[in-house]
Amino acid sequence: MTSELLDQALVEEATKKSGLIWVRGAGVPARALWHVWHEGAACVVGDGPGEQPLSGLADGGPAEVTVRSKDKGGRLVTWPAKVVELASGSEAWQAAVAELKGKRLNAPDGEAMPERWARECRVLRLEPAGTPAPLPDGSLAEAPLPSPATTRRPVPAGLPRLLFKRKRGRG
């Protein structure tokens, strides 16, 4: 019983304090999602225009949540989750959206955000469902997912001269 309580406390505290969680749904690679911890679960919103993608997360399905340290970025805990989609407008949906609204950065519509989420997005609860996985021995690093946000371009020709130019002493 004590081990279960410690596992529950670890999952809750680590997830509350982390700004991002890495969520792996059925058949899709893990992706970073912003979230809030609300009433015993991580709540996320997405799948609408301008919101984070929630691919692979289906109501009633499994997910794997990995929580990283906010300051060092290392893995703290990985826990299994059950995905629960909240019905738009329900009491649980309204409570979760009230928490999510305060954490959403750079929203294009401000106070109208909950109405847009009700029309165009999904709000999911990722409820802990089992014991956390043991920490891995080796690296689990993967190549980044393809994204239209990639901005890598060739280095401008004059940049090396600017960066490595020697300062001449006066005298």
C-alpha cells in the first residue's frame, strides 16, 4: 500500500511541476504536450486549428506519459494512462477548461477561447492507470518528428567572419 501511495505522489507532483509532458498514443511516436494537472489527471486540449495535435489518443484507449524535470530536462517518471475524452459543455469539461484557459499562452481569441475549444477541439484527461515504469538504463533518444516549424537554413556567408573576427589591440 505504501508503495502505491508513493508512486501516486511521484506521478502527481512530477506532472504538476513539469511544463510539458511527452505522450505516446497507440501507434504514434511520443510528442510534447502542454497540460494542467486537475483532479488527479493531466488535462490537455488540442486537435483544433492552432492547437496541439492529439493524434493517437482515443477515448478509452491507453497512453504512456513521460514527465521530465523542469530545470534539468531529464526523465523523472513514465506512467501508463487511460485517455478519457470530456464531453463538450459537461461539468467536468468546464472545470478542466477553466484550468487550461489560465495556462494557454498566446491564444488568438482570449476570452472566446472556451467557445472555440467547445466547437473545434478535444479536451482529454490522461488518468494514471497502473504503476510507473522503471527508469531505463540507457538513452532512449529518438530523431525529432518532422514539423513544418523547422527553420534551419544555411549559415550566411559573412557570419563566420563576424563571429571569429579578432579584436585588434590599441597601441
